[in-house]
Amino acid sequence: MKTAARVARYGLRDVARGRWILVYGIALFGLAQALILLEGDVGRAAAGLVNPVLLITPLVGLLFGALYLYGARDFNRMLLAQPVGRRSLFGGLYAGVALPLLGVELVGLGAPLALAALSHGGAPGVLRLLVVVGALTLSSVALAFLTAVTIRDRAAGMGVAILAWLALTVLYDGLFATISVTLPGSVLETPALVATLLNPIDTARILLLMQFDQAALMGYTGAVFRAFFGSGAGTLVAAASLVGWVIFPLLLAARRFRRADL
Amino acid sequence: MKAMLTIEGLRKRYGRLEVLRGLDVEIPAGRVTALVGPNAAGKTTLVKAVLGLVRPDGGHIDLDGFTVNGDPTYRERIGYMPQHPAFPENLRVRELVRFIDGLRGVRPVIDGEPFTRQPRDELLALFDLQDSLDKPLGTLSGGTLQRVNAAIAFRFDADLLILDEPTAGLDPLGRARLKDLIRAERTRGATVLITSHVLSELRDLADHLVYLVDGRKRFGGTTAELLRVTETDDLERAVARLMEVESVEPVVGDAAATAEVS
């Protein structure tokens, strides 16, 4: 644990000093601030942020997580030549990447929303937005690590990470839109529920839109999800699914990392 | 002669490629051993197996009575200098050194008693790194990074030093200082294992030589034995002779030379 914390601390320091993370934070801050100004209402701004941040944050988590682990491969060999266990190193590496990303998202999105909420007397949904975005980041970094420890070739691994993002966003939405207009709704209900739980980004979207009560933005899977579970149970099921999307890829990646030839 | 490292029947396969084929090697304690061989002979895989970076498919590695089996504690006794130093770009040299010190559990004083393996700060001066201590590693030249690499490998008075092409990238002064340091380590009683293609560098350093081809040992013994069995007076020529012949009965450890190379 001590070793993992030490690896995480130095990893965090390395990542936090990189220029790109500053750019990412400024971009998120600019996006949140622009929506607050355009909407004139914090709650609506937070709801308006849902779709863009659900596209951006998993992409950044996947790309950055995979790039980081591929880039650190030689250094990791050097670290493992010290009296360091693989489990500790893996935990430290993951925290060293995920924590600065979480921090920048919390500040970039959270600061303008919190400030605006203070002046507008509160904003329901802001906290849930930040928590769900954070969970999605933890999940996408875990998936990125799983990709990087499974696929040795960096170019192929990065390609898979990008394809995974495309599949979970654009292709998934397109596929459901196509199917829902060609097949009767009742046939699709169960597959739609399963598909949602198998897609962390869709799960996160439903979790957020149920809070903001924006049925129009939920799409087909969101509507089915709410009809099936109702808002309360639906939130619990979606939250549990999202937690699973953090834990299972992370455990699988850690297991592969412990057994891999480095 | 006592062996620091005993490797018996080591096998490793990457997919269809058999890299180590039942390798038996002894690395004598307190001596400098050169590990040489053509490309793809298995040198890197052997070193990685000793460091626990790859999992052998079979065989046994023993470091001075400790079986290498996944427990990382034995690596307290190893100093490793990889061929290509790859450090986090945004960390400073001083931070990297402290990071590695922390992983090694080095403290100036433990429970009122000085730690037995004090880190050797004087090596930072020996390798002219004093002016670079507060510079980010990403801004340093390849030669300076290699000096950082050396200063870290020799920092902890390791019992076994594994040096992978240690002089690559160093200027003549850096090379001379490194070679002096290797000799000093040998005098101290450390065991040094050097992999290198530059045999002229090894000529005045190595006491022993292990020559690998296709994952098997073709020669293992003192350099004097090698010169005798190859009937040459030059290490470079002797190894060239080994490369020319199809097969040589292996000479194990310090056993009398029985191989006929002619």
C-alpha cells in the first residue's frame, strides 16, 4: 500500500506537470462556463453538459490511460527491478493517472458550476454530474489499462481504445436508432436494457438524465430503462452497473499485469 | 567458487518462438561476468527472468540461496542498469532519485540506527549530475540520462549488478568512470553481470564469460579458459571463434575447459 501510494504520488506529479492536462482542464472550464452563460441557469447548464462530457471524458480517459501505460513500459521495467510487487505498482500507476484526471474534471467542471450554483441558490444535479463523470473516468482509465496490458503493440492498442470509444458512443447510438425504427418497441425492451448495462457511457447518460428528468434526451434505451425500473430503482441499477464498469476492468487489468511478460 | 546466481533448466517461449531452451548458467559471486551472444540468443530474456519481468515456462533461478518465485524482496540485492533509460519526462532528477530511494525503503536513519545500505550520493557528483538535479528528465540528453541510469544502478551497494549495454551513449569520460566503478564494485565483493556487444569494453573488465546461442549456453567459464580453448589471445577474436563454430561442448562454470574449438 505504501509502495502503491509512493508510485501514485510520483505518477501524479509527472502527469500534473504535463501541458495537456492544463489544456484539458481549461477546455472543460470553458465549456461549463459557456453553457452557464448561454443557459442563464445552472441546472439547465448542467443538463446541457451531459452529452458533451459523456463524449469527451471517456475518450480522454481511454486515450490518456493507454498512452500513459504504453509510454511507461520501460520505466515500469526499471521499477520492477526494485523490490516492488506488481500489484503495488499497478495500483500506483492507476491512481497516478486517474487522480489527476479526476482532479482536473472536478475543478474544470465543478468550479464554474459550484460558483454559479452559489449565486443562484443551489443547483440540483451538479453533484451527480460530477460523481458520474468521475466514475466514467475511473472506468475508462481501467479499460485503457486493460487494453494496454492485453495488447502489446502500442499502435494496435491505441486503435482498439479509439474503436472502443467509437463503439460505445457513435456506433451504439446509431445501431439503436436504426433498430428502433425497424422493429417494434416491445421486442427490443430486454435487449435494450441489457445493452445499456453493457455500455458504461449509456449507463452514465441514463443516470444523469433521470436526475435532470429530461426524457426527450434519454433516447430509446433511456426511456425503456425508466419505464422498466422507475426512477429510484433505475438509478440504483445504473449506479451499480457503473461501479461494476470500474471494478471489473480494473481487476482484470491488474490480474493480466501481474501475469504478463514485461 | 560460490555462485551468486544459479540458473537450471530455464525455458521460455513466446508463442511459437522458443527463446530459452533449458538453459543452465552459473554466475560466480564476486566476479564480473560478461553475458554475450548474437541477437536473439536469449540474453535479454535471461536477464528479464532473473529480474522477475518474465515468467519462465520451466526451470529454476536461485539468487544466493533465494528462489526467484514472484516475491520481490530479493531485488533489494540487485542493482539494474537498463540499456535504454526511460524516465518520466516531467520528474526532476532529484525527485527520481528520491522516488527510487523510497521504493528501496532507504531512510537516512532507521530506529536510531543508520541504514546498512546508505545510498551513494557521491555517485551523482562522479557522473557530473549535480547541475542537472533540478532539471526535468525530459530535457536531458541521452548521455546524461544514461549517467542518471548508472548513478541509480550503483547507488545502493547491490550484491548483484546487472548492467545491460552500460556504456552505450556515454562519452569517453563517462565510460572511463563507469569502468572504474565496475572494478571498484568487484573489489568490494559485488557480482557484476554485463551484457554487451562491445567486446573491447569487456576485455579488461570481465573475469568470466557466458556465451549464448539460440537460448542455449555454448560457453561458460573464465575468460582465460575461453582464450585457451579458442587458441587466441584476444577476447573479441575468441568470441568470434565461438560464433563461427557450429557447436561446442559447453564448459560449465569453473569446470576445466573441455571444449575443443578448432
